[in-house]
Amino acid sequence: MNREETVFDGKIGEVVHTRQTDGRVFEQYRRPPGTRLVIVSPDNEILITKEHRAETGGIDLRLPGGKVRDSIADYRELLASGHAVEQAAKEAAIKEALEETGLIVTQPELLTIANAGATVDWDLYYYLVTDYQQSANGQQLETGEQIEVSWMSIEAIKAAINAGQMQEWRSVGVLLGLVFPKLTRNQ
């Protein structure tokens, strides 16, 4: 039986060792999952956010979204509660849409869950949104957030990807592999 041991416990993540039956240790970094929203207008434009990201060293174009839980402790509580992670992710997506974009969404459709790989446990839940309305209060950004939103065509997003302006590669993969083919097929 494999036994899991937390060897580092941070605010947002933890490092876990799992001892294999042959004595080897598998190390994994775990953090709460995140959400991303693919919000599509009636004319097939996609809502993109523009924000400063420390990990890219500058401005990055992104799909709106955020964390399902703000800390590893909160994530552990979610897992222990028996509340489905997928439902928590949907709730977080609805909350993030309002905060980052000022849009009220009620029925996001799960497109896919993209994981980061074997040694990093950090899933991103991607939701397709075609039904939304503008909140009278607009964006409800958290302290320190500076996020601009704009609608972009598929071709403009492809050009931004090629120019290195969109650097969250899981989102790029979801857009190129799942979303764009679906949207162009429906035209």
C-alpha cells in the first residue's frame, strides 16, 4: 500500500511524498485546482483578460478565472467535506466571471479538465460560457488586481499566441485544440 506524507506545507500548495511498495519515493507538488472561462459572444469573439503576471514578467493575455480555493488548507477542507470538486470549480468559475469580467454567468458548461502533469497536481477546469449578462456593478476585482477585459476574434487570439502574448500554455492548448475547432465548425 502506498503511503502519502506531506513534507512541505505552504500557503497555496504542499509537497507530498508517496512511498512506493519497492521503497522508492514519488514526489509531487499539489495545489488547489483553478478555473478558466471561455466566454463566447454571439459573433464568436472570446473574452480575454489582460493583466500583469509575475510568473511571465509582464503583461499576459489570459482566459478569465482563478482558484477553486485560496489555500491548500481550504482545499483539504473541501476534499474532507465530501463536496464534489467539480461542483466547487463550477461555483468558483461563476464567482471569478463576476469578479474579473463583470459578467453574470449561470450555466457554465464544463469543457475539459487539464492537469499539469504527473509531478504537479494542479488541475484547471475549463468552462464554456455562451449565456451571460453584464452586472450593473461591473468588475469586482480583489485588492491589487488590475485586469482589463476585451473581446477578441479567433484570428486575433491566434496572432497573440504566435506573438508570445498569451503564455498560459494549457489555455492555449484548450483554445487551439477544443474551442476554435468547435466554434469554426458551428459557423
